Amino acid sequence: MSASPLNPEPFRIEPVFSSRIWGAKSLAPLFPGKTNLAEPLGEAWLTGIDCKIATGPFAGKSLGETWRGMPANWRGTRLASVPDFPLLVKFIFPRDKLSVQVHPDDAYASKYEKAAGGRGKTEMWHALSADPGASVMIGLVPEADVEKLLAAIKTQALDDLFVHWRVQPGDTFFVPAGTPHTIGPGMILCEVQEYSDLTYRVYDYGRVDAQGNPRELHIEKALEVIEFGRPIRGKTSRIHLTGHGSQKYLLAACPYFATEQWKDSTRIESHSSEEHFDLLVILTGRGDLIWNSGLAEYRSGECWLIPAGLGQFALNPKEPTKLLRTYVPDLPRLRASLEQKGHSWQELSKTVFD
């Protein structure tokens, strides 16, 4: 990490767009310049290590290079020695079903997937928009087992073994590693996850790529990591963050990430943590991001990193603004803080996950 003293300063991260067979040919309104596309784009990676930094002292460098050179007081006290950037945030634009898939947990990935980073993948989805009838599938029905899963793949009836969840704008879903799932068409999601791209594809609805070849399946590995009979998390319940502004809610929290929604049309005051950096993902609106030594404009579709040592900062909306704030939490401390503020364990069980 850099030994030179750099004053903490927020910076914007440029997205990297990925083509996907199930993607969309227009990413409006988040990215109005991405319309009438020649090939469908499925994902915008907001914090990929190959993403470029757009502003501040690290402008022009990749996020991976920036993380390696970032001063410890920008990372935060709990993340100062973490070797790799810990959070992957994406927008997802499905116009067709994604494959049925499952992700390994850290224990499995560290043993069998060292070459791919050795990290599992727990994730959450927040719906920015959803067409009427849009749905996702998360978790298998209680009676599902290995034999029934394999039989359903052969008979192309796999959807019948899943729990289906209707999606409405503003819904949030938690998907821990080991949970089979897929995303349906007709929505835009923001995904927050462990930094991992390990996916075991179970079923792909008979699709083929541009060369006429089916995409690879990973059924053997999937069966090793699927947790049959596991209680399904699915849709979360937001928690109003009292004392932090009337329009701030906790959407989901686990050891890897905690994600809040902020919404306001007036000035939003906040303060960085000394323990961790924050990511601000602008869902709607535009305005000014203000800190002690600077000002920058923000707009929808952008991702900003707020360094740990920044101190006081504010957002001054020029249009009503909705954003996600996500960070790596001290989960026991977060849980204890919420309990002290009167939230019951029954309430927390729908939002805070161990």
C-alpha cells in the first residue's frame, strides 16, 4: 500500500459492461447511452477489479491496482490488510431467464477453487424495476433431493422444484452460497456479493451460443454444494434505521456485506466510518457529493467509493435521489446496535443473516 499521505477523497468507478445471451439491448434509464445495442448486454460490473477509476488521485488506474496502492486510512482499520477488493457490485439486465445455478461457499471454494480465487459467493439482489409478473426462483421445495433434482433436469421440469418469488420494484432478496436460484426476465437488479465469479450451472433451458454450442453445465460440482433442506431466506424485510434519517433502511446484512437504501429529495448528511470504506450506488436522481475539501456531481448509474477516513460528507440532490450504500460490516456489532435500538430478534432474522 502507498506510504505517501493522500487526503481521503471520494472517487467514481467506471463500469465494465458484459455481453450475455440473456441480456438486454437497451440499458436505459440507468445508462441512456447504451440503447439500440448490436448485442445484448447482461451485466454492468460497478466494482470489477478491471474497472477504471474516473476521478481523484487514482484516476486512470484499475480498481485492483488502486486497492493495492490505497492508503490504509482509505480502506479502513478492519480492511487495511485485506489483499483483494472485497465487494462486487453489479447491475443485471435480464430479458430472458438466467441459467439455474448455485454458488459454492468459502470452505468449498478455498479447497477446490483456489485457481479461481478460492472465495465463495453469497449475494443479494435489489430490484430497481420489475415488469408485472416478473419473478425469481430461490431455493428448492422441502421435498426436493438429489434424485428428484436429476430427474427434473432430464424431464426439463426443474422449475417445478423451486420456490418462486414475485418481484416488485424495491424488493430485496438474500441468496446465500449453496442455494440454487435463477433470475427471470423483465427486471433490473442491483446485485451485491462477495468478490467471486464462481458459478455452477445446473440447467440452461436448452440454449446455445452464437456458434450453436450449449453452455457448459457443472452438475457434479453443483450437487456437492447444494444444501438440500436448508431453510430458504428469499425476500428480506427492510429495517428503518432510526436516528439516521427518515429515509434510510437496512435491506440485508451478512458477514460479507451490509446494504442500506437511502432516499431523499433534500440534503443527506453522513459521516464515513474509520473501520471500512463505503460504496454509494446511485439508482435514481442527480446532485452534488460534497466533502470537506471538494465537490463532485453524481448521477444515476454511478458508483462512488467513500474512503474510510473521509469524515463528514453530504449529498445535495438536484433531483430526488435513491441510492444503495454498501460496506463490509462488523456483523455482531451491527446486530447488537440494532437490538439496542429496539429491533427484536424475530425482526432481525428477516434482514440480518449469519
